[in-house]
Amino acid sequence: MTENPHDFESRRARGNERVLENAPLAIKRFFALDHDVYEDGVLPKKTKDLLGLTASTVLRCNDCIAHHLEEATASGATREEIAEALGIALLVGGSITIPYLRFAFEFLEELA
Amino acid sequence: MTENPHDFESRRARGNERVLENAPLAIKRFFALDHDVYEDGVLPKKTKDLLGLTASTVLRCNDCIAHHLEEATASGATREEIAEALGIALLVGGSITIPYLRFAFEFLEELA
Amino acid sequence: MTENPHDFESRRARGNERVLENAPLAIKRFFALDHDVYEDGVLPKKTKDLLGLTASTVLRCNDCIAHHLEEATASGATREEIAEALGIALLVGGSITIPYLRFAFEFLEELA
Amino acid sequence: MTENPHDFESRRARGNERVLENAPLAIKRFFALDHDVYEDGVLPKKTKDLLGLTASTVLRCNDCIAHHLEEATASGATREEIAEALGIALLVGGSITIPYLRFAFEFLEELA
Amino acid sequence: MTENPHDFESRRARGNERVLENAPLAIKRFFALDHDVYEDGVLPKKTKDLLGLTASTVLRCNDCIAHHLEEATASGATREEIAEALGIALLVGGSITIPYLRFAFEFLEELA
Amino acid sequence: MTENPHDFESRRARGNERVLENAPLAIKRFFALDHDVYEDGVLPKKTKDLLGLTASTVLRCNDCIAHHLEEATASGATREEIAEALGIALLVGGSITIPYLRFAFEFLEELA
């Protein structure tokens, strides 16, 4: 079964805490930067979240996909917009991304 | 434990269904194409299934490996032929593929 | 020196012709699909071009970056929007993408 | 929950056994070579284990990370040295490696 | 222009020589193994060369593609068989492989 | 021919300048961080440069390899130490890294 978003979120938070407790300064600064880059700029946060989702799908990382689905949904991306972004990821990244698309659509359903 | 082939197959089918229910036309057309490309051509289906298996192993995707092992076995590929294809994947892809080889040989045993 | 956009475009067109002359049907169908997926949908073409650009940057393919920069520019993406999309690619994909960012900003200058 | 090191080690050993029982000679020779390359040379084993850990992190393979964490720890690498190596992996490989850093720091805690 | 096969072959030979002059034993043993794994086994050399070609295409390495095209052609693989193998690589690896397909079909023409 | 280190260095500097002229703040901060992470810490700079080199080789980026070879050499890494680090990269990353090893050993000769 796909992990539900609440469990994912608390597992992710606990893990990040452990990283940051043990991390040298470079890692802490990277985490801060990784937060800021998705903030509204000339591109709205919603578009940036879809960029993060597509990048995570072609690079095939389920935890990253889950996080960006949460963010994109919170920014107001619709299921249809998300599905189109995933369609581009599939074309760019090929059939090797299909298991990650299965995960994405299941997690999206859990989010709804 | 490695998931048994029956459970894998029904998880995979359910997931693909969910994708196709929500997918834009581009994704549906990709899925059709992804089925057709492995059909007999100037290369027999068995060879194509081994090509799909090797590609899945160097790209390191267990669900893709499981699917191509099922297809290759159904096309008549022997355990020895599959092991040679995985040997090439290991040489091309390096030690980072070893956990995927462990999975492949375990899933192959489940299939037998 | 970075290849100028006109030379890139004719090299790309010649190469694609050669592929399509020799390609089995599956490849031709893929090319058609790869064209259609970037058309206006619930997401505008400009956003889709930025998705293609970001995916190409994290996967580190200069020819793909050049193509999506041309498309994004033609769709009205500004230099600032493109730079933000590349910033997300850099954060997701890491310093290994930096040579591709150098290429992207040089090609963008040639396009202007 | 992160698998504990003892369970990981016995799962890994069982899997490798299964590979080697079924493997053609090329795979067996690769496994031998993959063992020898980390032995003391002009670089000490500890440095080589950190090289293996960093490579495994940028290529994003948890089982490989677990193995190299065990080896690096056994060779005397401290938590601070490991954290710096993971910091470099994060910078080179980008935010897509973050879930693997979470795994690494959790597994490291289990090892302690 | 695509490098002609003769120039590629001598550049490749010179480069390999330089590697082997400076290489520790592990690298030399890897090179020997990398030669042996493509020899006739339960799978014929031609099939193995197509496996190497497909793996090289999804991993996107032109020099590796050139080498496997030479080997596959020498083993008797026809242009149609090679094109089908590249079609599978395209489906598995996605549009990001297209520039590598352009290279492959151009190099194949040079080989003819 | 392999580009000589002087030409590489000025091409790299010009490219980075162009990126930084056009870059949003996130990219500038990433560049600063990417410089700092290789400074002496609990691991000496030389070890960090070898970590960067190995990561660049398994991720197959010649410009990144060239840069880390310059840094590692300046930090006092010997040819034998570099060759052992590249041997680990080859084992982890497989034969697909061989063209990058050819480049690395040629660039190293130019550096000498």
C-alpha cells in the first residue's frame, strides 16, 4: 500500500531532523536554499512546484515526488495540471518512470 | 522478502489502471506504444524482452526488472540466458546494480 | 564556442530525418507523441516548455536544453523565468548540472 | 523503520549467495574485483570506503549506502568524517539525494 | 560532423592505452572482464552486442554506442535489428535519448 | 584532442561569469556553497577533492572531472592516488564510465 500523506510527512520530518542534528554547516545551508528556491518569484510557486515534481519524476525518487505533490496541491495545482506535468515527465524519462507514475497517481488519490 | 509474482502482477495492474483513469491522452498513447515495441519483429520477442531487462537493470528499477523477467520467461528465455543478460548489465552498470541483481535472481526463483 | 541556434537547428533537423528514414514504426510514433505532449492543454505551452527544460537540465543533455530553450523563448518565456527554472534544476540536480547551466546561459545569449 | 544493520547484513549475504549460485563466471569475477578494489593501497581503506559511500549516495542506492557505512565505520571513519563526505554528495548530487541522506543518518545511528 | 569509425577507433585505442599504462590492477582486470562478457555463451555474441548497445543508449554514452555499433555490425546484426534495439532504448529511456539516436543512426551510416 | 587545462580554465571561468550575471539569488548562493564544501574540515581538502572526482566520474561529467583533477592535483594528490580513486569509480559505475576514464587520464597528462 502507498504510505498515507500524514505518515509520509512525519517520517520525512523525523528524518530531516536527524540529518540536521548531525550535519555540517554545508548541509544546513543547502536545506535552507532548497526551501527558498520554490518561493514565489517571477514564476509563481505553483509552477515551481510542478517543475520540482517533473524533475523528481524523471530522476525517479518517490519521496521527492510525494513532497512535490503535497506542495503543488497546496499551491492550487489541479489533478489535471499535475497529470499533464507527469505526462511530460513520462515522455522525457521513458517507460522506466512508469512505476513512479503509478506511485504518483496513488499518492495523489490519498491526498484528495 | 521479495514480493511474489502474483502479488506483484496485481499491484502493477491496479497501479496502471489508476494511471490510465487519470491520464491525459499522451500517457495512454505512450502505454500502447510501450506494449507494441516488444512484439515480434525482425528481432524475436524473447530478444526484445532481454533488451528490456538489461535496460531496466542498468537504470536500476526493480518493478521494471520484475515485469521483464516475467515477459522473458514467458517468451522462453532460460535461466542461463537471463543470467548472461544480467551479467552484461552488471559490467555496463557497475556495482551499483548489485542490489538489483539480488532482486532479479530472487524474483526469478519465485517465478520458477 | 557554443553552436549558434541556426546551426543547431539544422543539425538537429538533419539528424531527426536520418532517424526517421531508418526507424521502425515505434520510433516514428514516439516522435509524434513527443511533439504533441508540449501543445497547449490545461497547462499553457510556455509552462510545458519550462518543464521540458528543467527535466533536460537535471538529466544533463545539452541538445535537449537547446531545443527547449528555443521552444520556451518562442512561447514567450522571459530570461528571468528561464533563469528561475534553471535555478530549480540546479537545486534538484546538484553541482553536476553546472556545466549544463553554463551551456544554457550561453545558448540563451545566442538566441537573443 | 530503517532496517537494522544485522538484518540488512543477513539479507545482503543471502541475496549475494543466490546471485553467485546462478551467476555466469563474469559475475563471479566482478564480485571478486569489487571486493579487492577497496583494500588498502596508496589510498587507505578508510578513504576508499568514503569514496564508495559518496559514489553510492550520488547514484542513490540505499543498500549500497548501508554497506559502505558499515565498511567506513569498521575502518575507523568518524561520524563527522562521514557527515562531511555526505555533504559533498549532497552538493554534487542535489536535493534528489536528500531522502538517501535521511536513510544514511538513520542507518548510522543504528550502527552506533 | 559525426567522427568516422576509423578515427573513432584510433582515438579509442589511444585512450585505452593511456588508461592501462597508468591504471592500478583493478582497472586492468575490469578491462579484461569487460572484453570477455560479450563472447559467445548461451546467448550468441550478436545478441550480447545488442544488449550492450541498448544499455549504452539508455545510459546515453555516444562513445559506448559507437563501440557497440561496430561490434554488433561485425557480429552480423542488420540495420533493421539495430533499429529495433534502438527503438526499445527510446521507449525505456525516453526523449532524452533522442540526441543519442541521432548519433547512432549517423554513425551506422558511416559504418556502412 | 583533449582541451588543455589553461583553455579549459578560461572557458569555465567565462561560462560561470555568464551564469552569475543572469542568475537569481538561489544560483549565486549555490555557487558559494559549492566552493565552501571542499575546504579543509575534519576531512582534508585533498580527500574532499578525490570525493568530488569520484562522484563526477560515476555521474559522467567531463568538465566536472577536469575541475576536480585540477583541484586534487593542487591539493597534492599523486597520480597513483587519483588512479585508485578512478578505479573505484569504474567499479561502482561500470564500463559506461570508461570514456570518462580515458578523458581523465588524458587531462591528467596535460596537467603534468
